[in-house]
Amino acid sequence: MVCLSRNNGVKCIVPAQFIPGRTGAGLLILNGFTFYMKNHQAHGKKQWYCSSRDVHGCRADVITYKGTDGRDYISIFRGRHIHEPPRLRQCHDGIYYLPSHRTGSMVLIYNDNKYWINNRYQNTINWTCRDRKRLGCNSCIQTTIEGRYIKHKGFHNHADNYTKYNFND
């Protein structure tokens, strides 16, 4: 990573990394923190706000730009996070895990939907769609204790329930 100190932030030239989201690019990840896209700016630049801006009042933001190779690059990081980064981790087959800020238990994100732990049996964890009780969704996923995908059963009877705006819900 190439970074230069500046009075109003840190100027960097580093490829941007994203996790999937319903809005295409999804969430930007930088140093373990997540950001959602807030503003399109001139010359293909984008401004990203910390995902904990509403929950914790964090004012950190990032500016990205489109490189000549078509990739997004981080150009400026401003502010300091006033909270710990989410314990997000990517495992196999497009599955992501993060802690729920409400309960502290793990949340599984798969194909733009959230799943809660339903039960554990021997060396497996059974996850049910977040909207099971509210909407009667029967989609469920089974993983190993280590987080490896085993199988997916059922179908969603609703639109995707994971977006950059409900990341902490």
C-alpha cells in the first residue's frame, strides 16, 4: 500500500475490496472496517461512509476512483473509527459471517440473504433465513462447525434481505 500523510486525511493508492451486496458493488472493506457508498462524485470518484455511521456515529469515510484498468482504487481515507471493526470473515463458497450487533451471535450472509443459527447438531450448524418467523420463509443452510458450506434447502418467499443499509440489523 502506498500512503501519503495529508492534513485532511491519508492519501492512498490501493485496490478496493468489496463484499457482495444487493446493490452491485456492496460494501467496501478497508482494514477490516466496512463502508457503504454514499455519493457519486466527479470524474468517477465515490464517497463511502463507515457502516457504523448511524449506529455508533462514526465519521470515517473513504474516497475511491476508477483506475485506467477499470478497477476501483482507494485514494483517500479520512477520520478515525470510534469503534472496533466488525468481525466479518469470508469462508467458502461465497459465505460471509459477522456478529449481530443486537445479540452478539453470528449471522451468515449467503446470496444476499441473512441467516440466524437455528440449532447445532454434532459437527454441523443449521441456519434459517432471518425472515422465517416474520414471513414464513423456509430457506435454510447447513455448515460445518468450521464454517464450510454443506447444503442449502428451501426457497425464499421474499426479496433479498441483506443490503448495505441493514448490515448491522
